[in-house]
Amino acid sequence: MKVTICIGSSCHLKGSRQVIERLQQLIRDNNLGDSIELCGTFCMKNCVNGVSVTVDDNLFSVKPDSVDSFFEKEILKR
């Protein structure tokens, strides 16, 4: 599974670093390092909606305080 997080300036200001760090921790905690490819990219053209994250090309908006629920709903359940 490929998870890509926007690290462009707008998403950076909205917390992309915190989102990345929390996703890294959740991936480690759930022993999913071999099955999840975590990537960064610049602008995903969704700047208005917070930190843009794609999971296998499906676009989501994630905030630092919603990473855990996003991980549970969109990553663990796949």
C-alpha cells in the first residue's frame, strides 16, 4: 500500500510534519513497515483542505489531530 503525504508549503503550515511523524509511529507500532510505503510529495492541488494524503491514489484531508482515526479507517481496514 502506498501512502503519500503532501509536504508543500500550505500543507507544511497545516501540520504535514506532525502527520508524517504520527503515521511513521503508527506504522511501526502495528508492524506494517513491510507492507506500507510512506512517501512525501509537493503540492497535490488540494491546498484549501488541510494536509493532503493519498492512499493508493485516493485523496484524503488529514489534520494532525485526526491521524489516528484516519489510520484506523483508511489504512488498517484495507
